[in-house]
Amino acid sequence: ICIEPLRDRQLVISLALEVPGSLVIVNHPNWEASFTHCRHDDLQAWQGYCGIEIYNGLVDCGEGSALATDHWDRLLSRGRRAWGFANDDLHDRPHCGAAWNMVYAKQRTVAGVVDALAKGRFYASTGVTIDRIAVEGTRITIESRDADRIAMYGRHQRRLARVDGRSMSIEYPAGEPYVRFECLGRGGRCAWTQPFFLAE
């Protein structure tokens, strides 16, 4: 079957999901001068993908924005459960190592890594290490050896808390549909946790 991906991306997603063990991620939504490689209405309408690229290293050297946390928070605020990925989008050696995902896999296999990514057991980074993510009841603790600041964000990308330092321990705020954390380091480096949701 031959299809034009830009015309029917939902068909591309659906066909990809027919492959056992597949994982679909929407890449660089804010690429191009218009910042509209993926319009937000399309991101909201498409079904089946597990997350979006919230940072793309190659776009950092081109037109548009490498960051797409704006789309991520809009999706999460509307009730969509989507994971955030950071990738270097390697096309040439100089771009290698711009961004990556640190995975907590139960098995050191391709299937184990894909399973962890699909379930959100990872964090995204451009050079900051998160050493500990812990949840005890409704208290969340984040520790990072090389963060200078840790911030918690909620609905519509509102910053709910900030600590200048390497750790934050905080109660899940009442009324928030989700929270996520950013660990900011030197030179603009960052690490992003996946969103946390209160169990129903």
C-alpha cells in the first residue's frame, strides 16, 4: 500500500500499530518556520500514538522550536495521556547525543525497552540526570545530581512549585489533572519526568 503520510497521518499511525510490538511517537511538532509541522488540532484528533517529541535536537539547529512542551501540556490538560520524548534526530554526527530517553526497563531486551517506553517508565533529557523518582502516597520526590533548579508544572503549563537545588519533595496538589517536573541544569540542559496522575 502506498500512502502520502502528510495527507493521512492517522492511516500511517493505524498501519504502524498493526505491527506487533510497535510504538508510535509524533516527532518534532514545532518544526518549520511556521511552528506547525503538526497542528495541535491534529495532535488532539489522532488516535493510537503513545507520546510526542517534547525536544528535538536537530530542530534546535533549524527553523521552528526544538521544544514542544506547549503541545504536551495542552494535550495533558485536555485529558490526553501522552508521554514526552527527547531525541537528537541524528542525521549527522555533530547532532549525536543532543537528547535521549533514560528507560527503566525490567528486561534488557528490545521488547523490554519498548514496553517501558509504552508505559511511561522513562524520563527525557538533554544532559541532566534524574537519580531518583519516588512516590509515597500522594508525595512525589525528585532528586537530580546536576540540576540547579527543579520545577513542577500542572494544567495549562502553570508552574506550581520551584526549588533552587537538586531535590524536591512535594504533595500532589489537589484539583490538578496531572503534574510533571523539569530539572534544569547548566548551559540550558534539562530533564523532564513523565506526567503523574492521581489514581481514580
